[in-house]
Amino acid sequence: MSTPQDTSAPNAARLTVKSADDMRELGRRLAALLRPGDLVLLSGELGAGKTTLTRGLGAGLGVRGAVTSPTFVIARVHPPLGDGPALVHVDAYRLSGGLDEMEDLDLDVSLPESVIVVEWGDGKVEELSEDRLRVVIERAVGADAPAEGDEDADDVRSVTVTGVGARWAGVDLAPLG
């Protein structure tokens, strides 16, 4: 992983992630910043690494069960193995009704004592909390892109982590790099 670059917002970091292992490690580092009640929105195309990042979050939070894509069950709850928060992992890809449809999942009930991670949540769950962490994962382009012919080219991602709301205003995201 490379060092985060400065972005326009003080509570944002942009990183280059070079492998699936690095994406899981980013998740572990991100977990160290999270606390019960945090909402994390993950965006990126299919295969970008959203679930891989969430696996790292689960490892960092010390939750029970293998973190896998919740595409067909919509949401999975991973209870903590110790004193930490549970991880609620949601895939909103197939949901089109915004927060109304999400209310059936009772995420607002789980939010105070859990960390909720929502893949494909942009435009659907922001109303759950004024404070949230937005993680955008994109295939690396430009200066971050690997050299032509690099065998690991498909694994390189550009990740932007942005804190939204008062909860994240003073949080230093630099340790993610």
C-alpha cells in the first residue's frame, strides 16, 4: 500500500492498494478507527474489492464467522468474539427502494451497537446516520496504474476514504496508508 495523498477534505485519504492482501490489510486498519454506531458505505464496480475489504474489517473487529458476500441474503450479522461491536454486512445491490426497502432489515435498530457496512449503499442508506465513512474503490488509472504487462495489474485499486459528519471531522485517516 502506498502513502495516502492529501485530498481537498481534511477527513479524507486516497490510497493505492496493490493486492487483495493489501485490501484486507486496509480493512484491518480501518477497523481500528471504527466504533459501535459507525456506518460505512462501500462503492465500486463488481469485483472492485468491497467484500475483500469487509473481510479485513471483520478480522480487525474480531467477529465470528467467515465474511462472505451477502448478495443473496442481503444482510449478515457477525457477532463479536470479544468485547467489540458486531459487524452487520449488507449488500444493497439488488435493493432499489432506498431507505424504505432497507427499513425491513432493521438497520436503524442495529446501528447503535454495531458497525454497519453497506456495499452499494450510496443513495440508499445515508439517512441512517449524519455521520458515515464513505469508501470508494476504483481500478487504478493514470499515475496509480501499474505498468503495462504487470501480472498483478488487475489487483491494483485506488481507494478514497472520506469521513462525513461530526464523528469523522477530527479523525486522522492517515494511518490507513
